[in-house]
Amino acid sequence: MSVSKLLIIFGLVLVALGLLWPVIGKLGLGRLPGDIVVERENFRLYFPITTSLLVSAVLSLILWLINR
């Protein structure tokens, strides 16, 4: 697969995720135990460790199945 096709597919996946974001938010993705949220008076830090690990594992599984 060429790099240009891979970038196009990656872009389409990002657009699909952007359109599905309200649905994904209702499922609780982004507020999992292990996601770090620090809120101060004029500051908010959000570091989604668990969500990142879960998304990475799912994408790795999907790509492994596709390349198999």
C-alpha cells in the first residue's frame, strides 16, 4: 500500500471519528478510570492514559486482522 493511500485512509478515519464523537462521548470513552484530570482555578489538564491505551489496543487488533 502506498503512503498516499494510507494517509487518505487515515484522514477518512479521523473524519469518521469526528462525526461519531458525540456517540463516543456518551459511551464513556474519555472518562475511564486511569484518565488523569487536574482542575485548578484557571487551569485544566486532561491526560487520557487509559483511553489512549484502549484505543491503541483496538487499532492494533484491527490492523493486525487486516494485514493477516
